[in-house]
Amino acid sequence: MPRNSGDEDTRLSSLLGEVNRARIAVRVQRAEIANSTNRHELAERYGVLADALEAYAEAAERSGAPLPYRYRDEMRLSRAMSEGPGSRNS
């Protein structure tokens, strides 16, 4: 059952801020000239983005807030990009 307390709204806003900061970090890194170090850093930034997206999704689910399909797609893509060549999981 959806619950919309002020604390939950504040938590969701905070988590969304983290998602937006992580998105910006990915964009900044993608603007860099590609080399092996940058690719590793980009994979790490995608990992941070995926973590932030997942934390927001979990909090949204707990509060009963809907999660758009585009958001879910971005979450899966970010996780996949974090596990690409040069990442800690390859």
C-alpha cells in the first residue's frame, strides 16, 4: 500500500539528486578522449550510476511510487556498461 510521508518524499528527492549527479559524471567522462584509463573510469562511473538508480528504484517501490520503463531500461543499461571491458567484473 503506498505511503507518502514527508520523510519518504525527502529520501526520494535525495536519491534522485544522487542519480542526477551520477548521470552528469557519466556525461562528463564520456566527453573525454577515449583511452584505456578513461574506459575503466567510465565503467566505474556507470557502476555508480547503476547503484544510484537501483537505490532510487528500491525506495520508490517501498513508497509505492511508479517507476517508468525508461528508468528501468536505463538501470539495466548502466549496470551492463559498468561490467564492460576494463571494469572490475571482467
